[in-house]
Amino acid sequence: MFNFRGFRWMKTMIHTIKEINERKDILPEHTLGYQIFDNCFSTTKSLESSSVFLTGQEEYKPNFRNSTGKYLVGIIGAGGSTMSVAVSRSLLMYEVPQVAYASSSSILSENSLYRFVFRTIPSDKFQSEAMVNLIRHFGWVWVGAIASDDDYGKGGVKSFREKMESANLCVAFSETIPKVYSNEKMQVAVDAVKSSTAKVIVLYTTDIDLSPFVLEVIHHNITDRTWIASEAWITSALIAKPEYFPYFGGTIGFAVPRSVIPGLKEFLYDVHPSKDPNDTLTIEFWQTAFNCTWPNSSVSFNVDHRVNMTGKEDRLYDMSDQLCTGQEKLEDLKNTYLDISQLRITNNVKQAVYLMAYALDNLSKADITEEYRESIVCPIIPDFESEKLLNYFKGIKFATHDGSKIELDANGDMKNGYYDILNWHMDNTGEIAFVKVGEYKFTSSKYELVLPKNSELFWNTESSRLPDSFCTKVCPPGTRRGNLPGQPLCCFECIPCEDGYVSEKPGQRLCNPCGEDDWSNEEKSKCVPKFVEFLAYEEALGFTLVILSIFGALVVLAVTVVYSIHRHTPLVKANDRELSFLIQTSLVITVLSSMLFIGKPCNWSCMVRQVTLALGFCLCLSSILGKTISLLFAYRISISKTRLISMHPIFRKLLVLICVVGEIGACTAYLVLEPPRMFKNIEPQNVKIIFECNEGSIEFLCSIFGFDVLLALLCFLTTFVARKLPDNYYEGKCITFGMLVFFIVWISFVPAYLSTKGKFKVAVEIFAILASSYGLLGCLFLPKCFIILLRPKRNTEETVGGRVPTVDRSIQLTSASVSSELNSTTVSTVLDE
């Protein structure tokens, strides 16, 4: 076929050489010439052309001169990567420099084999990385790849796959397009596209190799795919046809930078077969473009792809009956040759010629960097060997006509540059427009993908929205990816996160643990503060316990008021009224101390509450012990029927003082040495933070409450012994029942306390405090208050002392009379006033 695009590249090279020859700052004393060979997009033809170059056509021994006897400086080309690879291997033998303008294969970066190859197009290692970063930008994870069956396609896809794997992305399939058409091989590639769930497909191929595949896609009506194009076909007129838009519209890909070349348009139009009858390429161009035969020309008439280029109906001609008149106008044509709106590879051709010219200019001036100066001998044009030019390419820098910078590294690759990111749109005229939507800037060490948020991207999907491409849909927040055995990384199952772990972003591989103060929400999508648990005043349980505590304190105060009003009555005076007031005071302390257990714990409340409770019970039980010792003496008197001297009241109060002082000493040591502290109980896999008190030293805590237990046990034993006093001596029985209630409550408390957690653990302790306090209050004081308030006639010296029988046997007298009804003898010292 006749390639209009390649013809434009050739004319651009000629135009650039003429431009350099006219300049006075580059090679002012030398003239550049050229000799052009057509490689026919064929590896064998490329090798044949390079051999003719080296041998001087008719000669068989390489002498680096062409047929005119001029020196061969170097070679520009070949166009495709596969051709350049093949040519470079033959040129390496003779150390002839080669500048490639469209050969982007990363294979050419291998310094040892291709050290004489230099390029003005970025290596595919940058393009592959750019593709992967574009895929990551749009969130695609499952992408297909199709390559041409040559070094360009296979090398590009190989680099692409490696970078996809390093980015934890997956290639759904990788197929090749045969260079020599094979229906069987082509169907394999087409079936891979049709059957795969990947909706995004990378096409790493040239436009000529891609053309048969495009026709197969149209034949099989494959739509709803997004194609990622390599720089070799993104702006190709061979592929970018309006009739292909339903299938390839929305294609996004990378293109080398576009430029405007001054004077090129006029030079392209300045072509006519009559100017040089021996210019066979121009004659072939004219015949193909205008569908005619040039008179008296030996150039064969080429019809391949002629119809596609001219836009006429698809049909093939064996020959043209129409003769060219020479009056045909290029302005009437609409083909790739005259389209200068997308001068990209064309601009690379221009820079390739300039790269060769600048290297020659440096050689003529012996201008070379310090790095290489000591290792070379400066040759003189024209007596130089082509391999000497190599060092003048290394580290070369120059500015292009549009202000861009060209700089090569040690491998002959461009150090930096950028790609235009193009998107295929349909313009108002019905033609495909290559809309620039971003850039990919790169250097040897970093890159920058620039895609503005307001870029007008066209997606060829049913919804016209960004397509999805996945093997398994991205796991939602709250789940993690679980790999499936034998499946690619992107094919997985979504596993819900465990309690206490979250995945906040879609597609996370692992669930992240929450901090110790946080917990996962129900969806496992975010960490939320843990529920803080303590027995609060505001909640129903806490409020109820507060009411019970205040009510108990009020009841005790009411009893105290009754006792104060009737403090001179025999019932109140009986068995030491001062101890009764101390018991009432201690009950107020114990009842109100329960309120210290409610609310958010803090260090001071943790220290105060146990100590207050211990001291309150100590005061209560030591006072009761004073009473029970008196009852014990009265009981022994009643049994022996003898007059004995009972314990003096001062000794009972001294006993109380000793017990309380001892308890205070133990509590002080407890608070000083190992005091309780507030701490956050964060148990593993617990949704709550329990604010509670760390009681510090368990030994100290057991000691202070163990002393209270000892007092309670002594009270119970002494009153149990004295329980058989005559009917009028019922305080012994009341205390006995009170102590039984006390023991039952606290014995029940222990297992209940150990089996509960959190605020209910505190509530159990408060219940025990209130129950034991209410029990002591009810057993010790309510029977006496009943007599004082409702049976005042019973509150007399005779009745309390046992000298008058009790009328109402159902009423238990709670004053402990110390007189003996059996011998009518009163022990006056037991009735304290």
C-alpha cells in the first residue's frame, strides 16, 4: 500500500535538512544530503535497505559511502520498533549511529546491544507506566491487553504487565494480533475481548497491524468497551474514522507532543510529478491520491487502501482508466499527507534530523562534555569514521523550534518529556476529534499525571459515564478482599471485617484495627468511640438507687428525730441511748456512701467510697457490739440470779472509739501505700469502655472489711447467746435478726458481685449496702419507734424494766431491760440514763 503518513514523514525530513543547510549556526561549512529507502513496513525490506546503504548499493564491501561517494554519517529511522531493532543489529557491526523517531520499544534501551541507537521518542517504559497510572486514576483493576506480534507490541505489553503487577492490578487476558493475517489467531483475540468481563482494553500496536482487528471488532459488533491506545495509533487516520466511532469512540490514550512546524504546509503542497520524472515516490503518491495514472510512467498503479484514504466507496480496481492531467489540485484532497493538525511523530522526525545535525556540529567543533573528553580523539570532518560520532551524541542537549528541550541519557533515550492524553470525540462535522484532556509528564526519576477535574471526557458506554472494569466488584467498606485459590489477584471474595476492625475505603485488602478507645460500627466501615459504661445518675437504675439512698437517710433522720424528742423516755434510755445515736449516725453514713458508687468514677471517689463505707460499718457494728456486750451481761445475771456489776457505759464508748481508731489507721495506710485509682477497663473484643475503680491493694481492702466482718460476727455471737432473755428483753432478738440479715445480704453479695461486670457490678454492691443498712435500721429501731409513737403506754419504767407484764404479746419490746423478772431484782446499772 501507499502510506500517506510515511510520505509526509519523508517530506518533513527533506524539509528539515534543507532548513539546516540554510542555517549559519549549525554546520556552516558543511552540507547535509540524504538517500531515502522504503522499508515497506517490513523487517526484511528494512534489512535490505540498510545493507544497500552500507555497501554503496552495487558494492559488496561496506565502505560507508553511498552511490555518490559521500560519507554515510548515520541513519534516520526506521519507523517501527521491529524494523529499528533489526536494522540496529546490522548497523552495530559497523558502528553506524541510528536515530529513531517512532521506535519506542524499551528493547532499544539495552545499552550493550543498541548503544548506537538514539531516539527522539520516549521509551515505552514511560508509556507503560503512564498507562498503569491512568488505569489507577480511573479505578480500573481488571484490564485486557492486545499487542501486535512484534517487538513493539510484545515488549510494550511485557512492560505493561510488569507494572500492573507491581501496582497490584490484574491483566485479564493478553493476546496478540498476527502480522500476517490468520483468521484462527485473529478469532482468539476477538473471543478474548468478547468473553472477558474486562471492559477496558489496552491496544499496544501500530495502526497498520491494528486495522484488521478493528474490522473484526466491527464485524462481531463488539461495543461498550473502552480502549486505551498507545502512541502508535491514537491519532492515526487509518483507525480514527467516523464509521468506527460507535465501536472505538471514547478511546483514551497517549500521544507524543503536538507541534506546529513553520513552513511545512507550504513545502508539503509544493509537490508535483512533473518536477522530477525520476521521483517515483511522488508519482506513486499522485496516482494514489487522485486515482489516476501518470502518463508515460513506469510506476505501477497502487490501489491498496486508496479508497480508504480518499474517502470514496470501498472497492478495488485492477487499474485506472483515467490519466492524470497534472492539473489536479492538492487543495481538493482530504488525506493524511496534508493533515498538519496533529504533527506529532512528524515533529519527532524533525527533531531526529536535528539531533544528528547537532552531533555533527559538536564533532566539527570538538564540543563534547568533560565526561567524555579524555577518552576520545577529536576527529575532523570529513576525515572521520562514523563510530567516532557516538560520543558526541551522549549528553547532548538542544532546544527545538517550539521551545521544548531535547536531552538524552547514557542509553540514548530521552531524559524527560511528556505525553498528551487524548480522548476521541465526535465533532460537529461528523469527524473524529482528538481532544486533549490531560498530560503525563515524566523524568527518569518521577512522573506527574495531570487530568483536570473539569476535563470533558467522553465514555462510549450505555450510561456515558466512567466504565467499570473488574473481575469481582470492589468490596464495599466493612469488608476485605479474600483471595481465591488459583485465581488472579483481582478475582476475590468479600469477607466481612471482624468486630473491632474496619475497612473505611472500598477494596481494602486488610481490615484495620480500631484504637483502644474506639470500636467498629455495625457496618464495620468506620471506628466510632466505644460506649462508655458506668452507673450514671441519669439512667433509671442509678436514679432509683439514689432515691433509695436518700430515702434511707431520711428514714434514719426521722428515727433520730423521734429518739431526740423522746430521749428521756425509758425505752430510749435503755441500753445506752448514746450508742443508739451513733448507730443512727453510722447508718446515715453507710446509706449515703452508696451514692459515691454512682456516677463516673474518678480518683478521689474511688479512694473515698470504700473507706467511707468501711468506717460507717465499723462505727455501726462497734456500737452494736457495745450493746450486745451489755445484753450478754444481763443474760448471765438472769441465769445466775445474782447481782452482778455490768459494764460501765464509758467502757462501751471506749470500745467503739478503739474500733473506729483502729479502722481509721488501717484505712489511712491503705490510702497512703496502695490507694485505689480509676481506670478504663478495655477488654479485648469489647465494644464498651467500663469506667471502674482499681481497688489497689486487695490485702488492705480485705483487712479493713475483714475487721467489720469480725465485729459483725462478735455482735451476732453475743446476741445469739443472749437471745433467751425474758420477753421484755427483746433487743437481743432484734439485734440477732439484724445481724442475720446483715450476713445473709453480704454472703449473697459475694457470688453476685463476682459474676457481674460493669455498672451492674457496682449496682450489686450498692444493693448490698442499702439492704444491709435497711435491715439493721428495721430490726434495731422500727420496733422501738412503733412503741414510742403508737404504744406510748408501754414506754414506762415498769414495762421496760420488766416489772409490769407485757399486755400485747405480739409487740416485741426492743429495749433491753437489765432487771430480772424471775427474782424481781433490778440491775439498775444496765438501764443507762
